[in-house]
Amino acid sequence: RTRYVRNRGQRIFEPTWRFDGNDVNGLNQETETRAWFNECEQGSRPFVFFESPSVATPTAHVCYVDPPEMNMPILGPFEREISMRFVESAPYVQSEL
């Protein structure tokens, strides 16, 4: 029996963000995060994730949220924290490098 592997190198990202209101551009981080989550249909539709967006040539990963949920606990009067699990969709970037 022969087994063929079509895609390999899938990555899982588990970022955590902490924010406290507006960012350097004056955008409300909580509002923008909730809008993004709604646009990708509560994480069930794929989106592009940049692991390190500040580097000269960032690598883009097509991901979805697993499980498709968002929790944003309150840490202070304006401070929030969000943790999510992003699973890369095929074809994986690692197999293309």
C-alpha cells in the first residue's frame, strides 16, 4: 500500500494580545478586533495571519480559528486580553520554502 502526502508542515499559532483602548493610529483595538472576528464569520472563514508583521518581509499564513470562539476578559477599566488558536490551512507555507 502506498501513501501519498499532499501537504505537510502545518503550523499552529497561539498568540495572546493585551490592549487598553486606542492604538497609535487612534483605532479602538477592542472594536477593531470584534469587527475582524465578525468579518471572518466568528473565525470559521480563513484569514491571512502575519506572525511578525514588523519584519521587512513578513510571512503570510492562511489560517482559521480553532475553536471558532473569542474570549476577551476584562483585566482593568480599559484593559483587555485575548488569546486564540490559529490553524494554518493548506497549502502550508513551510512546505513551499
